[in-house]
Amino acid sequence: MPKASFLALFSPAAGTVPRRRKVPLTQPLRHARYRRIWLANLVSNLGTWVQTFAAAWLVASLSQSASITSLVQTATYLPIFLFALLAGVLADAVHRPKFLFFCNLFNAVCAAAMAVLVWSGKVSSGPVLAITFCLGIGTAFVWPAWQAALASLVEPDEVEAAATLNNLSYNLSAILGPALGGLLFGWIGPGALFLANAVSFIGLLGVYWHWWREGEPQPAAREKFGVRMRLGFATAFGCPRYRRILRNVCSVFFATIAFASLLPVFVRDVLHLRAGVYGTLMGCLGGGAVAAAFFLPQVRARVDRTGLLAGALLVYGAMLLAMPHTRSLALLAPMIVCGGMAWSTTVSTLNAAAQLSFPAEVRARTLSIYLFIMSGGYAAGSVVWGLVADAWGVRAAFAAAGACVVLNALVLLTGGRKHPI
């Protein structure tokens, strides 16, 4: 099938996709403040992925239950579900650089506390999950402020490229972090890996400190908390397109979290391999996501968001459906790389659509609703897929999650003509 015909399958009407201006991937980096934050985030993201790897494998080592292991993801995302709305209202009312500085400082302290816990020799699943929950609280307050700030750091037509660059930073770290974790876990232990995450916040704290001290204007006095919250809800849910974005976010993230939640159990119980392989397979997902960043600008110029999202979900769902039948690392690695490409496309497409939906005055509040729905899907999905894996096995859980992802893609393809995102 010719390339143009293939791309047309994922568009609302064959041959009628409007061409959008192609923005080079690196163009947002011409803005000095965005560039400094992006570089600091790259280092911090590396620490986050080392922490994510170490916490998941540590809990998998302490408990044989798939549902307990999957609670690492629940502990990560449940705080975002609980606090995202409050965080969004605060982010529209406070001095963002100062706010982001203290939120990241809190996360650094939590990561250091995790290291102290491990070195105390009294580590168990419960305290690890509790501190992971605390890290999730910090993330819950960082995300709306950071997402809202992002669109103000670049030009409007650069937001999608900036979102892709952010995913590139995150996923470059997703390659290196798990690989380093898998290599070092048995050598220096999880405590040193948690400490490395605490140290990784130093650059980000420095950037936010300088931004704070540069005299960024304080937000003007606004309505009371309850009024701001109601305005955020009314704005978000009053927009039919945004409601469609939120429905997709909930269903997509509910299903796709199965991979991150159950990969440690899959490696341990199906492949019968160790931490290094878990780190390698996590790195493969990140590698695919990095590769996607370099072809997404060309694809976005030719394919509408709805079709692009549907195509990415078909690929990711196919990966989950194939994994239960694959035990060869030579087959699993490229399969997960393809899944990583699809995952980066999915996240950056939904994030950019959400960021571009509303003006700056209410952006943090509306994005907090996006994060509320996303984290709710993640938290619920990690619990459900863990229980499915305990009852019927990790293979069945992957297959069921893959079917859900493919169903999401088919719904998008059939409804995208009339109701694009």
C-alpha cells in the first residue's frame, strides 16, 4: 500500500487532512528559559526512572503477589488523582517558579528518606509504598503548574514540539535509568539508587530558584478558592472537545498501565529472569519513545490528531496482545521498542491537545482535571490488572489490557470523522 494511502486510513476523510506547519523538533530550545528547564528536567527524569525501577523491583523482591507489586504504580498515581484538582487551582493563583521550587524540594527530601529507610535495614513493602505515595503527592502539585507554565515558555505553534521534547527528555531517561538500575541494583543496592534520585533534583531546584529570583510577576488577585474551582470545572466540561479528550485519557491510561504495573512480575514469573532484564525491557520502551520523537513532526504535518492517536493505540495494543505468547528476548525487545514509539505518540498527542484547549488564565485548572482523570485511570488500572494477574495469571492480564487498548483505537477510528480530538 502506498505511504499516502496508509496515512489516509487514520484521517477523518481520505485526502482532506489539512496540512499543518511543520515545526522542527528542536525549535522550542531557542527559548533560553525553556532550554534550561528542559536540561534540568533531563537529569531529574533520569533520577526518577532510577527510582521507579528500584522501587518496583524492590517490592517485587519483597512480595510474590502481583497485586502488591502493581501497587507501586497505584501509590505513584493515586496522590495525583486525590490532589490534582487542588493543585490546579493553586497553580493558577500562586507564583509558579516559587511553587515549583518547593514542590521539587519536597520530592528530593522524600527520595532521600527512601534511601535512609533502605539503609536502616527495616525495609518492607508497606513503607516503600508509603514513601512512593509521598513522592506522588509532590508530583501531583508539580504537574499542573509545570504543564501550564510550558505553554507560556514557547510560541503557540511550538507547544506540540515542546511536548514532544519533554517526552524525549523523559524517554531518554527511560532508556538510561532502568539500564543503570538493572546494572547497579545488585552491586550498590537500592538505597544508593534512591539517593541518586534525591541528588538529581539539584539542577532543577537551581533553575527554579533563579527563575523565582529574576522577578517573575506575581499573579493578580483572583476569586476565592471555591469560585476558581467551579470556573475550572465549568470551563473544562463545558467544552465538548475537551470532554472527548478526557474520555479518551481515562480509558487509554486505564488499559495501558498494565505494562508498567506487571512487567516486573512478567520478568520474574514468566521469563524467570532477574533485575537486569527488567531494566533492559523498560529501557526498550524508552528507546522506542525516543525514536518516535524524530519522526513525529513529519507525521503530524500530514495526519490529524485523532487518526494519529488511533494508530498509536493499535500498535501499543498489539504489543500487549503479543507479549503473553513471547518468551524470547530477541523478539520481545523490538516489540517493546515499537510499543514505546506508540506510547510516546499517544502521550504527546493527548498532552498537546489538552494544553492548547484553553487560555493561560484557566490552563492550570483545566489541565489539573486532565491529570485527575489520567491518574484515576492509572491508579484504578494498576489495581485491576494486578488482581487479574493474581487470579488468572500475568499473561491473561496483558491480553485483556491489550484488547482494551485496541478497542479504544477502533472507537476513535469510527468516531473520529464527526468528533475529532
